[in-house]
Amino acid sequence: MNGARVAAGRALAVAIVGLLLVIAAPLAARAQPTGGSAGGPWGGGAGGGALRPGGQGPEVRPDRATSETLLDTSPRGAARAVAGVALLVLLLITAAGFVDAVATGGRLRRALFWRLRRGSVVAISIALDAGARDEAQERLADLAGEHDLTDATARRRLLLGGGALLRGAEGSWRRAGAMAERPPSERAAEARFRELAARARGRYRDETIRREGATLRVAPAPAAASSALPPPAAGGAMVVTLLVASARRLPPPGEPRDARAIRGALARLERIGRAQLRAVEVVWSPSAAGEPFGETEVDALYPELVEVEPATIEARGGSLAPAAGAP
């Protein structure tokens, strides 16, 4: 099927290029200089003559009207020539884009756009305290269950939902970490995104819920999970990681100790349009209700997270507040 699609795209490309050459021929000729001449028998007529240099006989002085060039050198003529060339270039670009869309699904256009803009891969991880954990677990499970992530609109809804959840839980932020990279190509960005997602999912052993494209897998929590671990040192906690790959260049998130920097980074992620959003993933742990997970586990599994300065947090308290702009 893919081979037939590529062959059809190539045949269509040849047809389009031939049509463009026919259309562009008058435009190309118009952009080149033009000329004209008028001639007659040599040596006739009385009067109106002039000596040629060296006294070699009379020379007919050219009439002003017949000696004018046919090349339009006026500003209007130059503008018309430039417009013709611009139209030709526009037609060629349009044809190339159409062939790319048919033959490769737009992959070449996206690769070129990434080369020009150098998109970003961003990861933000936030440790929440017990006050927001239960509701956050429920909301994240709902987000995973309701979106078929093969659709670009659904992926953006997941991004908005995850960002709104984290912003609404700002009163429960305890630790945070953030990073942003600008891979040199879209292929490198995809590899880096997958690496970060695998690393985030590697922090836990049992995955009780997994949404991958159109597939949703739900598994019961291991029965021995609650008895195998010691009681949490400081109540139940959880860590939520938001991973985003964007064709749009994004600035570094800033210092994670400052809640204002994290707040701004989340807001920038939520402004990414559907066309620029390449991938999004939300990873959270623990996913089982009542599973022991406290400061000791956060220290052991997420050593890169740093404490958020309490003075920079806007909302205090231990509840998941509704966030403005939540879907």
C-alpha cells in the first residue's frame, strides 16, 4: 500500500511539474530582456544624412521613434517582472508541498520546519503532597481513559488537562524539576522524547493504567503492594511528569525552586498549538489509591527534584483547586 502511494505521488509530481513548466514559460519569458529592430535599403534618400566617422560616406540618422527599446525599464515594468518570478516560485513551492503531503504524509515539510525553527523537548516533574494526591490520581486516570491519542486534537486536550491539573494543585507543590532541550532534528527529538518517557515510566515497577494511542490497558494493583513497603514517612505523596515535544521553540523553564518559573513554563506549554505539538505524555506515580509513597520514596526515586520555595507558591493548602482554562 505504501509503495503504491509513493508511486502515485511521484507520477502526480511529474504531471504537476510539467503543468507548471507550461504555465511558467510566459512568465519566464516576460522576466527576460526584449528587443526590436527596423531596417531598410542602404544609401537612399535625399538630405537628412550625416558623415560616418572617417569620412566613409553618409549614414542615415536613426529616427527617435524606431530606435526606442522594447524593454520596459519603468518601475511598473520591473514590478511586473518581480511579481511573475514570485508567482513562479510560489507555484513550485505549492506543488512540492502537495507532492510531499501525498507521498510522505507531510514528513518532509515537518522536517524542514524543525530545521528552521529548532523545536523543543520539555519535561516538568512535580511532587505533590497528600492533600492533592487522591483527586489528582482520579483526574489523571480520567484523562487517560477519555482521549484517543492518535488524534492531534486529543493530544492537545491531554496537554491542557495535565497542565491545568498541575497548576490547580500549586498549593500542594513540594518538589519540582524541569528541563528543556532543542534537538537538531525531528528524528533526534523523537528519540529524546521516547528516552525521557521510558525513564519516567521506569521509576515504578507495576503499571496499572496505560494509554498508548487508541489502546487503553488497565491492570489491578498488586495485592502485596501495600504490605511490601514500609509506611510512608510523611503521608502520601505522588509525582507527576509532563513531557512535551513541540516544533515551536520554547525557552528554558527556569529555576524549579521558584514556583513562578514552573507556573510560567506550564502556561507556555499550554499555548502550544495543535499543529506545533509533536507529542505529549503524562506519567504519574503512584497510581494505586492508598499505596504507601512518601518523602522517603520521593528522595530515592526522584533525586533530581528540588524543594519548591514556599514563599513563591501562590495558592496554599492541600486541595486540588480548579485552574483557569481547564478543559
